[in-house]
Amino acid sequence: MADVNNSDLRSAHWFGPHDLTGFIHRTAIQAEGFSNFAIKDRPVIGIANSWSELVNCNIHFKLLAEAVKRGVLMAGGLPLEFPTISLGESLMKPSAMQFRNLMAMDVEESIRAYPLDAIVLLGGCDKTVPAQLMGAASADIPTIMLTGGPQEPAFFRGRQLGVGTDTWKYADELRAGKITQDDFNELEASAKPTAGHCSEMGTASTMTSLAEALGMCLPGTASIPAVHARRAAAAEETGRRAVEMALSQGPKPSEVLTEQAFDNAITLLMAVGGSTNAVVHLLALARRVGYELQLDRFHEISQRTPRIVNVRPSGEHLVQQLFHAGGIPAVLKELAPLLHGDAITVSGRTIADGYEAAPSPDGDVITTLDAPFDASGGIAVVRGSLAPRGAVIKRSAASPELLSHRGPAIVFEDIYDLGRRIDDPELEIDENSVLVLRNSGPKGAPGMPEWGMLPIPERLLQRGIRDIVRISDARMSGTAFGTTILHVSPESAVGGPLAAVRDGDIIVLDVENQVLDLEVPAEEIARRLAESVLPAPKYRRGYGRLFLDHVLQADEGCDFDFLQKLPDEDPQRLPYGLTSGWQGGW
């Protein structure tokens, strides 16, 4: 290791002073079996590990952490692993999204409070990646991300399956009477064969891909399968690079997460037909570094970015096939005319350097800009009297014939009302109806769960109808599909126009012209909203109360208002408190 001035390291504030405080700090490490040699003039690399037995996507992270440590030690650093909250998409209720900001706070404060010179983030399952990036962005010391990789594809009766996309399809087939409960039980036994996150372009695969496009992980690492040997090799390389970043004191997240980096990430999002959840996460992350990213920027970039990746739910393949076709570098290389190739990454080089050697499109999983799968990007933004601050639709996974639609509303007050009535034989519904779910946003649900893919009534499924227009202030799984309008802002629980919709009201959707309108006079909408009573808060104490008091709306990223970067304040990279001197106490 090159000679390093101990005083240049952040950890030297803790371990350098030869006084009572330094004594206390060094003995805390010595108690774990480390010698003074292990910390003297040596960068300390924190490994923020979101491993949990409650999060199957991240269950292999202990092995990845060991590989990161190996890389750190090889480069002359001291790796220290620490746990953070972990967010399991399938098991957490009401939604992992309700706890994204809490995890971000955990990550931020752990980084700031401890003697760490650089950070390796270990994330995978949907909300763990944005939460870690948000926390690290606010702490703003050198940080590099290692994602967990997609799980191996499942197989059911000889057919390769995605984790969520095919589950939703088979669930509809069961409800339609096309398969039996025994068939569905057989599917359950084979649905998730290995560790790793979603095997299609769901939210986890989308966010890990965007981490690469943002420049926050090493090039080519996002799509490596979870159980592939190259995943551990990437972990080792990430550990080595973390030491280099600590010694050079950069790049920091604020130097990587630039306006150009966000444009690159949004361009990739549109090209892969990625999850609508990424919109909320990128809006939140941008505001952590002081960039007021707007919802309309997503639509602008979508209009000029064709979809060139053929992966479910917007296509037919899985992320494993994308990996074998060249991974994210191959996609970025084809997108090069639309990217800011000079954007800096955690590698210390530009994003263009990272995809320069990538293969050309294979024409099946990845196609060219001149012959795209769709002429425009996967996500569109709509506005109107029903969504004054905007809403989103994943048009690449919607039914083309429903992207322009006019129909009568059927309104459900909340998810429980939906559950009670969706299959009620007395419900007057047909393929022209528009299902409306309210009280499912950040404050109303609470936590903005993935309830937006409202189920099709059984009697419509039995007629062969697999899609109708659905609208809500909720989110939708990145693995899901259908003509679903999501993230309606402002949400109904804060008095948004969704609260004014009544059964039979005509709703107009025109995705091409970005329109989502309620065909009710503005005066009548205002009268209805004035007469409506906002729902009582779901929480009166604890973190739930904090969430309700401070969460922002979907068009601002659903972060807490007090966590966004202040325009007149630099990041606090060192904590308050004593790091030297002869004062006693801990």
C-alpha cells in the first residue's frame, strides 16, 4: 500500500490521537481481536450489509460480504461490516416502501457516526437499493454499491418463469378456471429456486441496473446472476476499489450523482422497460443531492428513447439472458448517442469507458436504436383534472388498444373495499369500465403499497378479458403489467381529485397526449372535494406518525421533507462529538 498520511483519513479522527479519547477508540477495535497494526495508517472500509433471513433476495449477502472483505484486505484496507435495516418486499406490511426512508436514515447516520473512510453498500431487494443510495448521498463520503444479482430462472412444466410476472398470469388463470389449485400449488413449489432478486425487469433488477447507469457501481456488475462466480469476483473488485476511493477521498456521491447521471439513468430506465417504482426512487435520490428532478423530465426522455431490451414484463426474456447478451454495458453502448458519456462513475473513469468494450446488440434480447421493440420508452407521464401533479403508466406493459380510452368509473374506497366487492356478482362492470382505487397513496394506505395492479373480476377473466383500465394513487410491482395508471398526485387522502370520483363518472385516458381527465365540471369537482371528509390518520404515535407527518407526495419522491438537501448547507461528513482530548465518557 502506498504511504498515506494518517491525518488525511477520516478514521484518523478517531484512531490517530494519542490521548484518552484515542485510547478508548483503539481499545474498542482491539477488543474485537484487531491489532494496532490493523488500523494504523490504514483506510477503514464500512460494509453496509442488508442481509436478513426475512429477505430472501439478500440471503446470500454474507458470502458477498466476505468477498468484499477479501478485496479490501488485498488492497491494504481494514473492512468492518455493519448491519442495517433490511426491507423484504414480500413480507413487510403494509409495504416496504413505508420503511424506505427509515432505512435511508439508518444508513446515513451509521455512515456518519462511525470511523469509516469509504463505504460498500450491499443491496438487492427492491427498496434496499434506493434506501442505501439515499442515505449514502446524504452522508456524502466515498461510496460504492454492490448489488446482489437476479436469482436463477424458475421452471414450471418446462417453461422458464419470472418471479412475479408469470405468477400474476397464473393467478389470473386460476381465478378464470383455466388451471386447478393443484396446478397452482405445483407452481408455488418451483417459483423461487435460488437466492437473488427478481429474475425479470422488476423493481429490484431495474434499480440495480440504474445504479450502474448512475455510476454508483462498477461497470458490468448489475446483471451478474446472484449465484454466478462472477458475482463474488465483482464483490472482491468492489472491495479493492473502495480502498482506492478512501485513499483518494473520492469520488463522493455528490460528485457522481449529477444531473447528467440522472439523465443517463432515466434513459436506461426507458430503454429496458423498467419499473415505474424507479420514478419515485430517482425523484427522491435526486433531491438528496440538491437536484430538483421533475416528473416531466421522465416523459421528455421517454419520448426520445426507444425500448431496446426484450425482458419481461415488457418483453419475453429474463435478466439472465440480458446478462449473457452483454448486460447493462451492452445496452448503454447502444444508447450512447442519447447519454452523457463523460459522466464520472465510482470507477474514477467515465461511464463511456465502462461500456466501450461491450458487445453489439444480439437482435433478440437487445436490439438497435434503428430497429427498437418500441419507438418510445417504457413509461409515460399523464396529467389532467384527475392528476394535476401527474401520474405514470408503464405503457410498454399495457394493452395498446387501451392507451386511449373513455369509460365509466367504478370506485373502491380502499383496498379492503376492493377485496370485498371485486368479485361481487352484483357489481356492474364490463371491459369498458375504469376501476378506481383511492386511499392507497403515501398517507392514505399508508406507505403507498403495490396495490395498483387491481385484480380483474373473475367473471371478466372467465370471458377471456385480461386487462381493463385501472387507476390509483398506489404503486405497482415492477414485475406486473396491464393498463394501470399509478402514483396519482396529489393522492386522495390529502384531498386530491381522486377523492371526488363517483361511480359512473366518465374518465378519459389519452397516453399519447398525456391526458388523464375526469369528465366532470371543475366547479363540481371542487364542490365534492369541499364536502368530502379526509380519512383519519392511520397512526398516532411512533414511526408511523413520523411517516404521516413528513412524507412527500409521489411526484416529489415520497421522501421525508426534512431529509432533502438544504440549498444553503454542505453535507455533514463528520459527526458532532469528541474524537480527541482527555475528557472522559463515551
